[in-house]
Amino acid sequence: FADYRKFMDRGNVIDLAVAVVIGAAFTAIVTSLVTDIITPIIALASGKNLEENFIILRHNPDTNYTAYSTRAQAQGDHSITWNWGNFIQTVLNFFIISACVFVIVKVYQVGRNTKTEVTEKTCDYCVRKIPVEAVRCPLCTT
């Protein structure tokens, strides 16, 4: 137990664990944004959900082929499908997640880079803090 505690205290293991949990929750939110908000809008243009767009490359000869309305039906009949809609949805997820991370990092940088006005400088000789406008150090008179 002491070694385990030493391991936990050695690095930022707890911080990393928290980051992974928050990252998973953030991914779930963005995935929901894509699947529940954005892809239905795209589905209006294509007539069906983006992830359900596919092309049948080869039919199973043992089954009676009919037009499949979903990927699950085609794969259930052991047909080989090219799932181009699912790929495009995954790419959309990636770009939206990366854009959200970019915005979060930018907001963090703006909040972190608040510049404070410099009102003091260090005297070159006595290494004390003096006002920026001072021409002569009041402590050592240099």
C-alpha cells in the first residue's frame, strides 16, 4: 500500500485521471451534438440519417437480396457494405471535438494571460524594488 501511495503521489496521476473522466464526458457531449443536432439537419438533405448511408459491395448469395434500409439489415444477411456515411459522421465528430478543444484552450489562454501593469522595477545595485518612474534609488542613491 505504501508503494501504491508513493506512486500516486509521485506524478500527476490524480490530475490525469480527472482529465480522462472529463475528456470522456466532453466526448459524449460533442458526440450527442453531432448525432442529435447536426446529423438530423444533414439527414433532411439526404433523406436518411448520415450514418445509415452505405453501398453494398457484395451480396450474400445464400440470401434473397432485397434493398436494405439499414446497415444492420445488410450486415445481418452477411453482405459486405461500404459505410461511407458512418465515416463522414466520425470525421464530423473529430472536427467538432477539435474545434471545441481549440476554443477551450483559447479561452483558457486569454484568461491566463491577464497582464498586470508593472509599477516597480529592481535596482541594479541594491536589488530592492523601486517605482518604475524613479530616476534614482531612494535606498542606495544610485
